[in-house]
Amino acid sequence: MASDKPNIVFVLTDDQALWGVGCYGNDEIRTPHLDELAATGTRLENFYTSSPVCSPSRATYLTGKINSQHGVHDWIRQDPAGDMAESFLDGQVTYVDALSANGWTCGLFGKWHLGERELADHGFDYHHFRLYGGGDYNEAPFIRNGEREESKGYVTDVITDEAMAFIRRETEAGGAFYASVHYTAPHSPWYGHPQDIVDSYDDCKFESCPQEEPHPWMAGSPTEFKGGKEMLKGYFAAVTAMDAAVGRIVALLDELGIRENTLIAFGSDNGFNFGHHGVWGKGNGTFPFNMYENSVKVPGIFNQPGTVAAERVLEGLYSTYDFMPTLMDYAGLPLPPGGNLPGRSFLATLRGQAEEDRDRVVVFDEFGGTRMIRTREWKYIHRYDVGANELFDMVNDPDERTNLADEAEQGPRVGAMRNLLEDWFDAYATSEHDGKELGVTGFGQVSRLSGEAAADRERFAQSWSDPHGF
């Protein structure tokens, strides 16, 4: 007997900015399946991550909490002995915990990158995830239900095959399922992708990735991020191969007759600059950290025939900390008590209601001592650790070329936006997890926070060559 609960498939990519999807205006990259999901569903035009780097963002998707609530402030580095890092979500309640406790069978496939040694818990009944979070795209190490194995073939296809087997098995069993399909694509390395797809981009001009002069803050970033047509071809090929994999999953849902009972959600953990602004990387592609739109703004696509409004583009400002409340609302479940979550559900809007008419639409972002507030018209970035604050007029300067923070006439605006930012973080950050003064480096977090400020400043690697290296 089929379940009366809806199924959920959440596809999450790695380092995919808006410019990396055709339906967001890039006519050079090929993403026909994502474009179709957007055309027949709802697309978020302004969907912001909670942090411009992977592990903190992933923790926020799962918990609905910001970095300074869940305590993950940088990407997680592997243990120097080769083991997975410790659990970084101990004590946190995820939406998967809630789904699992209420009748959904939950599976994880692909990238986890939140520690847990050999086992991803938090409500997952089944898991097959990429060891260390990423790396080579062929013959890669995975963890299957706590046991290490080497998976043969192209990683994107391995992840897809495992997810499809899970979906087929759970559908035949008659229960409701939740599938986290977390691709490592299009994160580096930008080689090892299907050669026919790579070659198909030989004649691409890559005008969507202007190769600007290196940003002055690029010093110290890894040289592998610095341009080159072969790397661009590899990135584009990784996206196109992933898009084909998504198409296979959608085709399976159709084959099984469960398409109309399955929500498909698509997002990315953070964006990426591939020469934009002279940056090759995301938030930690520069120091001081950057909060450019290409680093913090990601695709957001939702599709379920008959439930999610079709042919719709939402122009409001949304954040990944809204994702967990939305999914809980969709499943008909209450939010965990005492969470003090900053986000709100936008399920009614996905179902076709008008976007909420608010006087002020604001999203917030953080990466250690760098914090951002973005309104409809302005973006202010305050750096508590190194200064170099920024103010951008997002109406007249959407590409963020002119920093107005030091203009005398903007003083009142800067003061007001800083006050609003600080009031918001005061309302949600917890003393034991607040990242403002932790000295986050962008080189990775090596262990969980303890709640003791002096010790916690030592939790972050000091260089790319740190012995805790990824």
C-alpha cells in the first residue's frame, strides 16, 4: 500500500553559482534538465547561502540555524590520521531527524562533509557518502552504512545509481522516502569528467566567465583556482554531467508513477567566482573573505506537478536558513522546540500564493568575522576582524564595482545597516557558537567548538599546508 505522505528528493551541488545554470541566463552552459524543472516549477531569483563556504552552509540547510548557532564556521578538514572528522552536528536537530521520526525512510548519497567519523546519523536510515567530502571524480572512496569501500566509475554516476536504487526500493516497499542527493560537482578538480562532454565545450567562448585581472585580495589562495580554458571546460562539463544525472532521477520518478507525489528541491551549498571580479574561488577565495553575489547567491529550484506553481520566478530575498522551516512545513511537521530559528517557511508562496508583501526584505550572511546584510537595494559587509568594510548600491551597481562605505554621505546608511545587522546577530547567535571573534581563516575547521573562546580560536587551520590538510 502506497504511503499518503509525499516523497522528497533534495539535490544539492557543490560550488555552483547562478551563472552555472542555463535558466539563470547562461546560454553557454548546457543544463536542459534543470532548465525544465525551473520552467515547470518555481525558481528563486535571489536565494542566498548562510555562508560562502561548504560545511557551514550544509549545516544550515539541515538545521535551519546560522553558523553562530550550530558552530560550523569553515569547511571541515580531515583528521591527519586519515579518519573522518568528529561529528560536527552533535546536539543539533535536523529536519531529517524529524522526517525519520515521522515515517519517512531517509537516505544520503554523495557529499556529507559534516564529520561523523564513519557514520552519518541524524535520521538517515541508509547512507552512501563520499569520504572526506570530495576529491577525484573516479574510483573514489565512499562510506556505505559505516563501511569503507572504493566505488568504481565516475562519482556523479555512482551517487545517482545509489540514489535511484534507493528510490526504486522504497517505492516498491510502499513507504514515503526522503533522498539527499548531494553531488560533489562542480567542485574542483576540474578534470576526470566524461571526455565527450569536456570536448563538447572546445568552441565555447566562456563569455559568462570573464577572466579579469587578479583581485588584490587573491594573494595566498591556491593556484589551482587561477583560470585556464581547460579548467573552465572541466567545470562546465561537471555541471552538464550532473544535469544529465538529475534527468535520470526525474525519469525514474516518472517511470515509477510517483512524480506528482514527489517534491524535487535543487540548490547549491555556495556560489563560485571563475574569474569574476578577478577571483577564482568562493568566500575563502580571497582574504579578507568576499561576499560577492557570485559567492553567496545560489540556484533555488522547486518542482512538483500539481503542488508547486509552474512557470514562476520569485523575486524576493530568500536564504538557506529558510529551507528547513519550508521543508518541515511541507511535511506537516512542527519546528523543533527552543530552536530560535531565524528563517521562515515560504511553502505558501511555492504553492502559488503571492509573495509576502513586507516593508523590508533582508537576508544575512556570515563567515567568521565577516558579516553581510542585504536588503532589496543595498548590501553592507562589515569585517570585525580586518576592517575593509563595503557598501554597494545593488540597484545601480548590481555587479558590486563601487564601494561606497567610506563616502561621507553614506555614513547614516552605513550606521543604520550595521545596527540592523548587529541587532539580528544578537538575537540569534549563541555565546558558545558565535564566530565573530574566532579568527576563522578560510583554511578549514579541524574540530568542534568547545564554548571556550581561547581554545576555540585554535580550531581553525592556519594555512593550506596545515597537517590537518584536506
